[in-house]
Amino acid sequence: MQKALLTRFLRYVQSDTQSDPNSLSIPSSPGQKVFAATLKQELLELGFSDVFLSDACCLYARVPATIADIPVIGFIAHLDTSPDYSGANVKPQIIPDYQGQIIALGDKEQLSPEQFPDLLHYLGKTLITADGSTLLGADDKAGIAAIITAMHYLLQHPEIPHGEIAVCFTPDEEIGRGVKGFDLEHFAAQWAYTVDGGAVGELQFENFNAATAVITARGNACHPGSAFGVMVNAMTMACRFHAKMPLHDTPEHSSGYEGFFHLVSMEGTTEQAKLVYLIRDFDKVQFEQRKQWLQDLVQKYNDELTSGSLEIAISDSYFNMKEAVMPTPHVINIACRAMEMAGVTPDIKAIRGGTDGAQLSYRGLPCPNLFAGGHNFHGKHEYVCLESMEQAVAVIINIAKLTTQRYD
């Protein structure tokens, strides 16, 4: 199974599926559609049932039940890689029997245990990295490889008792559009798991409440030689507004269950400038207070202006899945037991981010997140441990087995 898993993963990461937040296409990048079509053919050849690629680039398939009257469950992973770093021409490299050394990533970059101490958890294991010029794509092609490998194993072993299993691979998770085209009725599962987490044992059913605030500064442009009393520089307005934001209420100064404001982009001209902030908080009340605080700050700033203006538009992205998952504790209990059966200690922690599962949970499909084995996502230092991916496969298979029972 290890060889098939490794071969599959190495093949997947060489498909460029980087999503594009500036695109209005579905999916946002053509590489995702190409990769989905390739996966569709693979699933058909492996013997999956009801393989279907939708117009929204959601790839569905099923594994038939070996025993009747068992709840239908599902497993989900995403096709795209992050827009934060190049996903083109990925050149994976394998480091067998890792012994704690610095790993060269091409000629200029390196992966050092001094900078990334988690590497020392993998002594004697097989690590996979890129070459320093791209991200690796374990987020989430490790999840895709683990799901397909586990499902193929079940197809090859019909003596293993399990109910019907649905799988789906979704586009554009990294830009928050992953499940907009997800058809719950077609998926037809009672609950599911995204396989999109990090280190071995991670089990997540809490995540940020998330919103995006776009603040637009409107000024007045004219020739600088005749600007006196006329020009209103929108970029200056935007900079002065950002200076009013709390200095330490930011991602780099927060951890655990602490929320933040995060300036992710700023652009503009004299006439108009734009600031885009991410708003994050685990607590729903505090999340709403953050949104209101930012709106109040914009209003206060406008009240102080003698010319020009600021406008704010806030849109919610996703909510903490905890409220939607907790009424179905067996979904968590089965995952914990499946990990223990695989020799894995469950590490239940909150996601300082979000997954497709958060949105799906609020749409009525409880969907916590399982580990896939990767580290340092969204950048050139990304790596994954092969043995961790194997353990993810084992956990997925165990979940399928345990669903024939009940762990309330």
C-alpha cells in the first residue's frame, strides 16, 4: 500500500492546481479542471461507482456497501493549492530514513530543524519536500491520495464490513469557494470528514468565524502642481486609517483561541485606495463585536475628515463548525476510536483557519477535519511524512469499519 500511496501522491503534486482569487471562473484556474478530469479517469479504472464530475468541478464517487443498513459517510479533500506560493512545475524530492539533518531545497533554500523543530519528530521516517522554488502541494493532495488509497483498499477487500461511502474532491478551497457548488443531495451522506489537516493525530471540529472587510478610501486626483486645496490623496487616507488599527491584534501576535484583524492587501491611486482585512475569532459574540468595532472606527474616521471619505463592506466567509458538529458526538467519537486502532493518539485542537467542512457543517453535513500528515503549508518549506500519510489511510479505513457500530 505504501508504494501505491507514494506513487499516487508524487503524480498528483505535479499537477498545477493553484487557485486564483482574482478569477471569476469556476474553477478559478484551468489546472484544477484538468486534474479533476485525470482523477475521474483514475477512479473509473479503480472501480469506483457513480463517478461524476460536475460543472462546478466537484468530483463525486462512491464505494458500494458490503453490508446493508449502515449510515452513508463521506470523505472530502480539495483539488487546489494555495495562491500564496507557486504550484507550477513542482519537483518533489524524497528523503528516506531522515536523521535530523538540514535538507537542501534546491541550490538556495533549505529545511532546517533549527527553524522547524517538528522535523525531529520524524527521525527514521521518509519525508517528501519540493525543491525550494514551489510549494509541495500536500495541502491537500496528501488528503486526496490518502482517501483514494483507502477506498481502493476497501474495493479490493469486500470482506471488510462497511456501509456505502461517498467521496468528493472540491475546487478552490484555498480561496473560500470550495463548496459553493457542492451538491449535498448528490453526495447523500449523513456525515463526512475532510482530510485536510496537518500532523498525525490532528482532529479538528472548531475553527475561526471568518469575515472579510473591504475599506475603500475615496479621494480626489489632480495635477500635483495645482493640488493646493484640491487634491485629496486616497492612499494617504488609507495609511492613516490603518495606523489607527490595534498594533498587536494581528496574526503574528496571537495564538490558541485568540482572534485578530489581518491586513492582507492594500492598493490604490490618489483617487481611490483599498484596504482588505481578514476578521477572525472563535467566539461568535466577539466575532460580531470585531465587525462592529471596525465599522465604528470607519465612521469615527469619516467624522474627522474635512474632505474625502471611507466606505466599508463586510462579508462573512464561514463560521465555527463546533456548534454544528457537537449535536452529533458519535462523528467525533468514531474518529477518535479509529485513530486509536491505528496506534495514533488523537490530538483535538482548533483550526486557526477554516476548511470546506466548516461551511458544509452549517449546511447540515457534520464534517470535522482529519490529519493528512503535512507541515508548513502554503510555502516553499512545505513537507509531508510518508508514514503519516499511511496512518491517515489506516484511520480512514477504520472509520469505515467503525461506522457499522456506534460510539455515542
